[in-house]
Amino acid sequence: MRRVAKPWGHELIFAETERYAGKILHLEGGHSLSLQYHERKDETLYVLRGEIQLHVEVDGEMKEMTLREGETYRIRPGVRHRLRAERSADLVEVSTPELNDVVRLEDAYGREGTTAP
């Protein structure tokens, strides 16, 4: 297992093959990921603990929804999205293997326009 420190928490990469990848994301309370999209990466989220606010593009408009423990959501390539946790939360991300395929549109930690962790 590989741990990747992030400004919003960390990722534990538990699977990385030529066909799929699996991660556990830990979001610290009050933090959010970048507003981003992926060119090829297709991912599904599963909330293990806590709840997250998902800002996601639906039919060209940004919508907000709450995902609670046990809920899932699929994010297809090209769909803008951002995750936020009011309190610490853990979720599983299962995806295609393009882990560095991220286009950051906005970022509270100065990483906009980069693929930096």
C-alpha cells in the first residue's frame, strides 16, 4: 500500500494495475479537493465513514449533493467535480488506472493547472 500526502488529507493506494486502481481517500474536516475533471479516468466513489459534499456537473450545470456512508457515485471522464468534508471522512475510489489524469480548474492549495499531489 502506498500513502500519498495531500493538503486536504491523504490517499492510500491499495491497487494499481494496467486495468484498474483502488484508493482510500481521507478528507480532513473543513477541506476540499480541487474543482477538477479527468480526460480519460472513470471513477466510482463509495463513502466508508462520514459524509461528503459532492459538487458535480449534471447536464452542464454544477449541482451539490450529500453522499453518506454506504452511498456511491460514478464520475465519468469530462465531468467537473469537487469533494468537500465538513467533518473527517473516508471514501473508496475505484477507477481506471490513469491516476495522474487530473485537470485542476480551481484549487485552494495553489495547485491549479498542475497534477501535483
